[in-house]
Amino acid sequence: MTKKQKSEFNFEEALEELERLVSSMEEGELSLEESMKTFEKGVKLTRECQAALKKAEQKVQILLNENGETEAFKIEDED
């Protein structure tokens, strides 16, 4: 992934890519080396998706505080 792609992470596209990776591995036609590279890429995408979900969950928690009132939200980069 290039720097531009990292800054413009798209959750839905990442999930689609994960589905493609899983399908290609399930077909059983990849060599061991290709399977390892595909698995590594899948793990990376999974981690990126988990981070995006965590940020979304944090935003929801902030927006729905104990009083049921909304609050302003700012995402802080973990990098």
C-alpha cells in the first residue's frame, strides 16, 4: 500500500480485498510462497479493519455519553 492509500483507507474496499484473498487461498491453487504472502496481506488488512472499527466504536461511545447527549469528536492518530 502506498502512503496515499494508507491515508485514504476504505473499510469496504479492504473487506472486499480480504474476501478475494480468502477465496484464492480456499481454492488451493496457490504455491506455499504465494499462500504465505496472501496470508500476510490478509493479516495486515484485518488489523487495519480492526483499527477502523475501534475508532468508529470510540466515536459512537463519545457521541452517546451517559446523558444521551452528543459531543464533538476528534480522532487522534495512533501512529
